[in-house]
Amino acid sequence: MSLKTLLVSTALCAAVPFAALADSAASKALVLEALEATLLSGNADAVDQYYAEDYIQHNPDFPDGIEGQKAVVAAVGGAPGFKAEYIRVLADDDIVAIHARYEGFGPKAVIGFDVFRVEDGKIAEHWDNLLPEADPNPSGRTQIDGATEITDLDQTEANKAKVEDFLVRSMIRHEEVNITDYISPVTYLQHNPMVADGLEGFGAFMGEMAAKGITMEYSTVHKVIGEGNFVLSMSEGSFGGAPQAFYDLFRLEDGLIVEHWDIIAPMPGPDAKHNTSGKF
């Protein structure tokens, strides 16, 4: 180990409690192992090893409980052509968030975020937001390309606080904020299929929506999950008057947002009766 590496490691451990790093790493390893052993292998018998008996499912298309998860694994994991590509995996203590691309759900690939809660060594709860893959945006970026390296672990809490403050003040309260206090005016890479890079691209998109009388409203930020330079927020609100779930993934550098991915999907309607856990 070089002196530089030793100094960096020492500084990191001083800034981030070792127990927190260990818990996050263990949660991430468990979830990835569980998905490989069950969903990707189509092995429903392995579900008992990795999922809690009272497993809570927030995807409205699937039931709660371990038997429901076995049915999911048997149906989806065993489907011809099913593939999963995990692009980014974040762990925040007992919460693991995965930015993924799936094939085999239908005629088009699906992009989404899956979020898992680990308890007593098993997966106890699951949330997700999924949409069919879209074409590249006006800047040529896709919903999954871009940076993947997790850095700045000592900035996790500060970055989470920055994102939550931005969403609450700007998107919920509609305060007059200085946008450059949150988003870099130099580098802002955008992966939303409809929005171009930069503050100019974001402003143009919002102006176009306003001209059409289309509003985008955030009402509640339910979760903010972070690991180092990446922060995922799970929120609800409306788009064009229709209830929506917003999953936003941000990458930060030096305390400012420099890259953004998202999945905006309709909230479940009143006929979504496979489980009673709700979207969030």
C-alpha cells in the first residue's frame, strides 16, 4: 500500500464510522447475492434463504409475503430472454438501491430503480419504479449511461442533505432559490429522455412545459438514500395533473449536482390490489 493510499484510507475511516461502512457493504453484498441466486437463476427454492417470511412488497403488481416472492422468481426469473444489468448499486446502511436495465419483461427493455431494505440478514422490503427504455435525449444521453464510480464516502450525509434541501425548497415549497447553490452552472449532465444538458436545457424544458400549461409538482419526499457522490430520492407528486412517483438519482461533486437520472412513473390506481403496502 502506498503512502498516499494509506493517508486517504485513514482520513476516510476517520470521517466515516467503520461500522456504517461495514453495514452498508454487507447489505449490498447480501442483496446482490440474493438476486443472483433467485431472480437471475429462476430458483424459487432459494427465496427462503434470502427473503424474510413477512416480506413487504411495494410493487402493486405483486403480492406481499415470501410466497409471493417465490411466484415472482418462478415467473420472471424463469422467463426466456430475461436479463438484468445492474448499472449502479448504492448502499446506505440497511438500504440498497439499484439502477438497472431489464430485458424479458416485454417487447422493450425496462429501465428502473429497485430499492431493498435488509433486516436480520434477509431482504425484508422492496420498492421500485420502472418504465420502458426511451430513446437518447436531446444531448444524446441515455437513461443509464454516465458515471458509475462511487467516491467521496465522507460526503454522504452532506450530499443527502443538499439533495433533500433542493427538493423541499425548490420542488415542494417553490421558493425562489439560487439554483447554482444546488446545481453546477458548469457541468450538469442530464439523462432524462426529454431534457438537454446544462441549466439551459433544464430551463428550456421547464419553460416549454409552462407554455403548454403542464405542471410538475412534488408533494412528498419519502426517502433519500446516499453513498458518497450518489444520492437517490424517492418522491411523489404529479405531472400534468396525474399522480406520479419520482425516483431521482443525482451525482454530486464539491457539494453541487453535476449529473441526473430519473424514472417518473404513474402512481398505482385504485384497482391495484395485489398488496396493501402502497407505492412508498
